Amino acid sequence: MAGAREKTALLRMGEQWCIPQGATPTTHIIKLPIGEIKQPNATLDLRESVDNEYLCGAGQRTGRRCRKRRSSPPRGSAPGGNPLRPALGAGGTVLLRLPQEDLCQALVFLQR
């Protein structure tokens, strides 16, 4: 998966979570905080980088047009970690890819 952030892809079919293999499509992306990026003369603190996911949710609740997402920390994880973002839509028994590249998100192209 593209992007600088560490992430893991999962497939959810019904009530079952699966680890996709090969070219199997994914339904959810788990993102972790970026952490600290250290340079010789400065440190960029991105330990709270998952906050952007929460801000998108807050924007949705106030009527802003944002990509649908939900945050669900796994059991045993620290609060504020691991947001889950849907990557596919379910059309009956067929998984349909939802375009959500960074450019689509930046231009607020929404799924109908």
C-alpha cells in the first residue's frame, strides 16, 4: 500500500476477519501512528498522527464532506491507535473497490 505510514490491510467478510493473501482485495486498513522523525538539527513529532483520522470523523459529524471512516482500537492497544478505514464496498457477495487515493481525498471526491 502506498504512503509513508505503517499500515496493515485486512479483509472482513460477514463477521469474520481475514488476512488477505496475494492479490486478494482488502476491506479495511489499520494505520499506526508515524512516530518521531529525527533529523540532525530537529525532530518532527508525529506520535499523534492518527488524530487526523479522528478529525475526519469530527468533520463528518459537523456536516463536512469527508471520507467515511471509523476508528476501532484492537483489544490491548493504546487509546488513539489503529484507525480502521473501509477500503471496499460490499455489493451483495461481490467486493467493489472504492477509489480513495490521496488525490481523491484531497479533492473531496465522495462515493455515492
